[in-house]
Amino acid sequence: MSYQLVGNHPAIQKIRELIGLVSDTALSVLLLGETGTGKEVVARLLHACSPRRDKRLIKVNCGALPLSLLESELFGYEKGAFTRADKFKPGKFELASEGVIFLDQIGDMPLLLQAKLLEVLQSGEFARLGGTEVVKVNAWVIASTNHNLEQDIKEGRFREDLYYRLNVIKVELPPLRDRKEDIPLLTDYFVEKYRNEFASGNHFQLGMPIRELFSAYHWPGNVRELSSTIIRLMMGDEPEEVRAELVGNMIADRVSLPEVVTVAEEERNIGEQAKRAVTSLKAVKLNAARDIEKKAIVNALDLARWNKKVAAKILKISYKSLFNKMHSHGISIKRSS
Ligand SMILES: Nc1ncnc2c1ncn2[C@@H]1O[C@H](COP(=O)(O)OP(=O)(O)OP(=O)(O)O)[C@@H](O)[C@H]1O
Ligand SMILES: [Mg+2]
């Protein structure tokens, strides 16, 4: 699979240059940026441009596993290290030997393991769980996260010393909304890329209105969201539907709407939202009223020791009406006297 970092924004150009410079060095790289901004693309390009390209890039999702499993995943274990360790298993650090270990979602790594990782990186060696043999670390460490690590450090969720150890080379991927000039370029890139994958691909055209909306949209899911929106359109989703969804997201996130979204459309959308809000308010009132009524009936029945005639009198309704209401609220006759 080939990876490409598409974009002409100065920040992206700088990252491309940096990839060229860093890939020879094996200095630790920390990739930062919101979800979908291209951190994994950069990690894979670093690997592909480096002399390590013929060795493996091993990715570990540090947020997906609980502490003990993640520890054995990273460092491996000897047979008998714990109950289910029926055979030796090498860790990802070993599998990435001479290659790259990509510590994805490092911001989600449990604190205890952060301490061990730091120790391993500093000493350059470790032992498998349940073992004594010393294994050398010679994988190139590239870490990535969409967290604000400095904030996490302040709040005690990330170790400052590990941050400095990983952050030798920092690469910050800007959100797509901060490099809007790249949107048309990325759009054309994805249309071309997926052309052969969908039946409609060869004749697929994106109209100007949707392209203009793409350029104005705030892309909270960044390049990944742009790519999946294009896939949806190429698979045959109605452009009108996609348009309405994007406009709806912009209204929900209070992003100013572009002129292409006409006033009429804006009003229609707000009108629909308002209608929904009123309907749901009515539903809230109705549910609350029903809850209160049910409580009053149960209280009256308790007071009357579940004698329905007496309870109906307390509630000042007819016996038949109480019977019907009990039925509609699903109150079963616990006791009758
Ligand atoms: N500059 C780019 N050029 C081409 N494709 C890109 C670019 N940036 C991202 N993509 C594509 O967008 C998708 C998301 O990118 P990627 O997986 O690298 O995001 P990420 O930053 O690792 O996100 P997360 O924090 O959610 O893991 C991928 O399919 C990737 O190929
Ligand atoms: Mg990623």
C-alpha cells in the first residue's frame, strides 16, 4: 500500500521536508494532531523513506488494551509467565527489531506502563515477562496521539519525563479547517483514488455547490471525514442528503454558513430543527405528566392499602377511570381487599 501526504499548505510542505531529514536518523518522533489529520500517514512515510523500509513497521494501539495485556503485547512473555502463557510469545518491540515501532494513541497508555516504557527507552533494554534474558531495543520509536499531552501532563494523566523522551522530533499535523486551500486538492486526490473502486467511479463528477460547501465546512473529522464523505457520494448517496447533513453539522457546531447555502436553505434547516425541538419538548412534557400521574395513583393505592374503590375516592376519579389508568400505566393489582 502506498501512502501519500497530499497538501500544499506550508505546514504540510514543512512536514514533507522533515520526513526527508528525519527518516535517516531514527530519532524518536512524536506525532500530534486531531483525529484524522494524517498522523499514521506520516508514520508510514517516515518508515518508507528510511533505511529501515525493508524491516517491519509494527503498530501498537496503546489505548485499546488494559494494562497487563498491553504490557505483554509490547514486551512479550516466556512460557509459564502467567496462567495462560502456555508458550513463549515475542513482544512488539522485538518484532519491530531494526524496524519501526509505532506507538499509536500513546496518550491513552496507562500511567503505570508509561513508567515502564520510559525505563525501557532509557536503558535500551528489557526482559520479557517471566524471563531474565536481556532483549535490546533497536526499533525506531514513533509515537502518536490526538490528545493535548501538555494538558494531560498538567492534569496528571501523562508523565512529563516520558513526554520529553518521545518528543525529540515533534510533528504537528494541522486540522483540515486550518488549511482550507488543501481541500480541493485532497478532494480531487480522493475522487481519483476511488475511481476504480465504485461502479459510478468513471463518470463521477462533484458539482460546484458541494465543492464550495466542502471548502466552507469545518471538517471535525479532518481528512478522514473528507475521504469518507467522498466515498459515500461515489457509492451513490444523494448529494442533497450529504449536503443537508454537513449543513446540519455546521449549525449544530455554530459554524458560520457559506453563501452557497442560500438563506432559504438555512431557514428550512433551522425550521426543521425548531420543529424537532418543539416536538421533543412536547414529548418531554407528556412523559413527565405520565410519570407524575403514575406516582399519584401508586401513592393513592398505597394509602388505600390497594383498595381501588377507596383509592379512586382519594384521587377524585371514578372506579372505572382508575381501573383504566392502572391498566395503561401497567400497574398490576398487587393486593385487593
Ligand atoms: N495529507 C493526506 N493526504 C492523503 N491522505 C490523507 C492525508 N491525511 C490523512 N489522509 C487519509 O485520511 C485518513 C486518516 O488519516 P490517519 O489515519 O493518518 O489519521 P490519524 O491522524 O492517524 O487519526 P487518528 O488520530 O484518528 O488515529 C487515512 O485514510 C489517510 O490515508
Ligand atoms: Mg491514527
